[in-house]
Amino acid sequence: MKYMLLIYADEQAWTESERQQCYKDSTDIAHQLKANGQYLAASPLQPVATATSVRVRNGRPMVTDGPFAETREQLGGYFLIDARNLDEAITIAGKIPGARKGTVEIRPVLDIPNLPTT
């Protein structure tokens, strides 16, 4: 089953050296997952200040700078994995460096027929 692991944290909680170590550790985890046949994708995101939100109301798009909601933790990156079950996904999520300073939300991916593949 595919799981999306969404990594949330306060962007200000990381020093630059901690952030660089997080990227290195996350890359190592991605390589381990790849070796186990579980890696599908992963990437950090640019800072929340670069976000743009789009809402369509009454058929008209409304574009605003920033994330949809003001929160203490922001979406900072993700892993897309293939795991046997939720317990295995939880084990993997616990290894992600972002879990030490923030939260990793685990969401099963809904398969929709006929979507394009990469």
C-alpha cells in the first residue's frame, strides 16, 4: 500500500546546520527505502513564504500568498512510500528527522484508476 508521509515542523525551529543534517539524514533514509523497494518519492519543500494558495469560489479563482492556514507547524516536505501496512509506515515515519522537531502525518494514498504514470 502507498503512504504519503507529510512532514510538519516550525521552520524557525531548525538552525541551518540542523537543516543540512536533516537533508543528509533524509537522503540516507531515502536510499535505505530504495534498497528495500519501498521508495517512491521524497523532497523537502521551499519555505512557507514561497507558498501560493488557490481557492475557487463561484467559479472564480482566488489566489493568495502563503499557506492556506496560519499554524505553528508548516508542511516542510514529504516521503511517498510503499509499505505492507500502517505499522510499517509508522516505523518508517519514526526514522524521518522531521519527526524529532515536528510531526509526520501518515496518510494512505487512494488509488484512482486511469491516472497517468510517470
